[in-house]
Amino acid sequence: MSEPEKVTDVDVVIHVDMTKFNILAKLRADRALRNAVHAAIKAEHVMATLSKMDVESSSKSSKEINPPALAESLLAWLAPKSTAENLLGDLQELFESHANQYGVSRARRFYWIQMSRAIGPGICRALTKWGFVGAVVEYGRRKLGL
Amino acid sequence: MADNLKQTEQIVMLAIMRKHPNAYGVSIFEELSERAGIEPALATIYATLEKLEQKGFVKSRRGPPTSERGGKAKLFFEITGHGQRALNASLNAIDRLRGGTTKDVEVLT
């Protein structure tokens, strides 16, 4: 009958060390897992913020990619009736094309120049013929059909 | 003499010919800008087209509305037979005037 194995202090130390190692390893693994979870939460938060910024910038840019409202209104009021609708449609199309190609500010500048070339000569003729007050009165008279 | 075309009318009609059957305000403007290197006002183009239509040289038809134009329809133009004859006569007159001159007109000193 063999003698039972004597548990030496070394064995205990090794056993304790192994246990300690396992505990440490487990702790490290837990910590790594916790860090990974925190990193994932942080990444998700960052993605949510980025997508929110993306939506805001696209809505902001979609607001900017519109013809200048004042120029549009002036053209609608003052351009000859026979051509106003065609002019507005063409300028809208050219504005979008120029905005994509050259940028919004250049597209807006082009729109203003075209608008002033469309209504400028008519305004000058009216002012020359009737003066400022006369031109306003004549415009109102024509609009009201009097 | 009533069929004489002004220079603006000539170039607009030539642009319509090049862009047929897709000749409308924007395409005529872009054709003049790219080929002739001029950027007339769109209002000038439409005023010219209106005069040409009154003379019977072009005719127009309304296309379907499109979203890129804010829901507004395109107005397409094409040259009539009468317009083609007037354009040919006008361009032939210019060719006759140019005949015998050097290719690049020299500056008279």
C-alpha cells in the first residue's frame, strides 16, 4: 500500500498560485470583457451622434440648396406673364445643376444675375417713361386689370 | 424683308436645330454657352422665341412637369418649314457677303 502523497508546502503554494493565477486571469478576462462592453457602448453612442450630425447637416444643406427666395418672388411678380413660368422652371433647373457643379454660392449669384437681366430692362423702361411713382401706379393698374 | 432674321434669332434657331427634339430654354442656353461661348440672358432667349413663334418660324409644345423644375413643365421648340427656309435664306445671304473675303477678316488700317 503506497503511502498517500504528502502535500508539501510547494504543492500548496503552486495550488494557491494556480488558483491565484486563475482568479487573476478571470479578473483580467472580466475586466477585458467590461472594457469591451464599455467600448461598444461608447462606439454606439458615437455612431448615434454622428448619424444625428449627418441628419442635421443634410437637412441644413437641403435648406441651402434652394434658389434665393427673394429673387424667385421678384421674378414671379415682375417678369412678363408669358415667360414667367418657363423662366422660373429653367432657372430652378440651372440652379440645381450649378449648385452640384460649382457650389451653392455661385449658383445663387447666377440666379440673381439672370433675374436682374430678366426684369431690369423692363423696370428701366417703366421708370424712364413714368418716373418711379408713375411706374408703381402703372404696375398696380395692370395687375388689377384697370 | 419680313423674313430677315436678326443675329440673335439666327443663333437661337441654329441651337434649336442642334438640340432637336429636346430644344427648350435650358438646352438652348447651354448649347449657346458651350458652342458659341456666349451666355445670353434666359429672358432674351424667351423673348426671341416668342418673336419667332409670332412670325411662324418656330412652334412650341408643352412637356410633362418635372420635379427638378419645381413641378413646372418644359416648353419645347421646333423649327417650322417656313422657319427653315427663312434661316437658310439668311445664312446664304451672310455667305454671299463673306464670299471673296479672306477666311479671317483682316483689320482695315
